[in-house]
Amino acid sequence: MKKKTIITLLILVALLLLGALGILTLLNSRTTNSEHVRIYLPEGSTYEALCDSLSSANTDALKQSRINAFNLFAHALKLDQHVRPGSYVIEPHIRQLTLVRKLRNGQQDPIRLTIGRFRTPQQLNEYLNTKLMHNSFNVTLDSFYIIRPNTYEFYWTVTPEQFKQRMEKEYEHFEKKLPTTHTPLSTHDAIVLASIVEEETNNNAEKPRIASVYLNRLAKGMPLQADPTVKYAVGDFTLRRILNKHLQTDSPFNTYLHTGLPPAPICLPSAASVDAVFNAPQTNYLYFCASDQMDGTHRFAATLAEHSRNAARFHQKLNSLKIK
């Protein structure tokens, strides 16, 4: 074999090796972020917006020298022509090709959504509209009671209808686990009562006794006279002292003016409050009042005379503390 031919072959082999090495380097190109980075791509996002999100989420997420590899893969897999909306987590030092495939396929990472003790549908809707892509959530008063406080995983792009369907399934699962013999109330009414118990105290140990008071009042046809319902009717949840003017607030939620339960929950009750209603003990209590010890506990009474004495001590304490 001629020397010139050998040299040519060696050059070709070298070029092939360099090409193969370049391809391997390209395929193994990784992001430089050392921590997880989450980006959000709204509906209608362009490829340029995607690149901006990658840059602004973490300035070291994709160094300029590596963006070329990302662009090459994005063009080859047509990510640059169609960006799928969603929320994506970029793992530390993920391969560029893997990242492009993830974004192209719309493989979202769910977000954790904590639904707590919201008092009104409006509060819940405002929360959902700030946490999720769509800003048209409209949970109504009629469906408010099916929402269960908990931490859920949702895709950021979940629609209001999909959210509603998920909550309906969660409610069906919750309802199947409830006792059927411990309370004469329907599930809806039990949740409404549990919402009152929830607003009465943070002391889970006292919740069953508080529930028993209200169940006894309902059984006797007495008005519940629950102060939290007055706060709800007034629309001021910061009230520390309920005055006579507050008791006159005309609202179906004011249980001083209207006998029976309010038409809907006054908050989303915790599992402890719901359990308290379904497992309330048999008592003869018809009254309770915050303790003058101001420790978050209550004094319970079976007679109005006893309750009046408890209430007098509590109001005396409020006066001494100049709480109005």
C-alpha cells in the first residue's frame, strides 16, 4: 500500500475518531445546576420563553457553552417548534438530551398543593388561582363542603374541571370511611357542624365535647348560638369579642338568629373536627364558654345558671385585660 494512501486512511480514521468523540461528548453534555430547579411554562410559551426560563430560574442551570448542545437536540426533536406548557423540575447535572426529551414529551413534575382551613370559597379560589396555571377556579358555596383539607399533588396545568373531579373522588373516598351509626346528621350537615367545631378551638382533645353540645342543642331544637357563625356572618374573623350589635347581623349563617345549622361550612374542617362530630360522646352539656384561664380550654355546663357563672368569669377576665 502506498505511503500516501496510508496517510489518507490514517487521517480518515482520526477524523472518524474525533467525530465519534465529539458525538459522545455531545450526547453526554449535561446541565451545570447542582440543585433541583423548577420552571413554569404557561400555555402558549415560545421556545425563546423556554430558554429565558432556563436562564432566569438559575443562572448556572445552562452555561452558554452548553446551550448549543441543548439547541441542537431541541431542533432535532422539534422542541423548538412546540413547547408544552407545564411545570418541570430540572434535576442536577441532567443530560441535555434527557432534558430536551422531557420537555418535548411534556413530562411534568407535580406540585404539592396544601389546602388548609379556608373559610370561604373565595379564599380557596384566590389560593388556587395563584398556585396553578389557570386563573379561573370557581369553587362555589354549594360544592365547598366536598373539599377535604390535605396536601395533594397536582400538575400545575390542572384545569378547574379536573380539580373538581379529583375533589369529588377524594370526597367519595372520605365518605366511605365515615361511621354510619354515630350521628343522626347527613354527611353534609356533619361537615357543616365540624366546621363550627373547627373554628371554636384548636384543642383537639376538647372537640368531641364541643360537638356533643351542639348535637344536644340540635336534638332539643335550641339555636346553636355559635360565636364563629357570627364572625362569619359579620365577615370579620379577627373579632375577639362578640357584642350585641354583632348578634343582630342578618345572615343565614348567624345561628343566634336562625335555628339549626348554617347552609354551608364556615371553613374547611380538619379530620380531627370531623371525627369529633362522628364520634361525639353522650353528654348532658348544653353550654360551653372559654375558660377564664385564657389557655384555650373551655368550661362546660348542663344548666344555664352554671353557664352564666362561667361566662361572667370569662367576661370579667376580658375586661381586666381590656379586650374589646
